[in-house]
Amino acid sequence: MTDFERTRGPFTISTDPRRIDVDAVHAYLSRSYWAEDIPRAIVEKSMAGSLCFSLIHEARQVGFARVITDSATFAYLCDVYVLEDFRGKGLGKWMMAELQSHPKLQGLRRFLLATRDAHGLYAKCGFAAPRNPASYMEISKPDFYKHRRAP
């Protein structure tokens, strides 16, 4: 399948892996609440196994989203961000709309995400609390990257 790309004025959303600025994504994720201190090598490895969406403003990476999926029944959305200077312009909503329109993400039975503070944005995109949260289980390792030794 060819890469997915959408443009709006000076902004582009692309799934072309060659357009990802790994250093920029790592810089953001390593200071995020969900992946603080994540090693760059882990960011690269995670991208290699995912469908990645880069939000680009005039050749600069200003946002990102990553989807882990089997492209048939399930997807998990993670590592979503828009840089602070670019928030409030509808870019997050646009990125989510384009992401959800991607051909590999059609007809899924379940599409999950976890968020601490963006429930309002995701609710506008069709996400809701699980109908049966008691059926979900997890292995959680908070602060995993903070306590991990370099390989």
C-alpha cells in the first residue's frame, strides 16, 4: 500500500516513515507523562512495528500519533501529541479524523487508547469509556524507562 498523505495549508499528515523526524518525536515522548525518559532506540523500534502519522508544518515535525493494529479487528492508539505552540488550531482533531479514515483502520471491532487528560478530544472522535471495564486487564510498569538501565 502506498503512503497516506493529507494536506491543509502549510500542514501535512503523512504515514511515510521517511518523513518522521525520530529525534523530534523522541524529544517530545521522553518528556511526556506516559513515556518519560524513553530511550531513542525504543522509540525507533516502536515506530517500526506501527502505523505512524506525522503532523508536519513546513518540514518540521509538530505532531505525531502511532497506531498498533492487525488491520482487521483491533487497533491501539498511542503516543499522540501536538506541540504546545501548535495547539488550539484544530490540528489534533484533524489528525484524528485523518487517522480514523486510513484504509488500514476500517472495519475494526475494537479501537482502544489510554489518556490521562484528553478525554474530551477523543470523545469527539467517537471514543468512550469501555462498556465493561472489568473485562480489561493489564500489566503496568509505571516509570519503566526512569528505572531502566541502558543496554
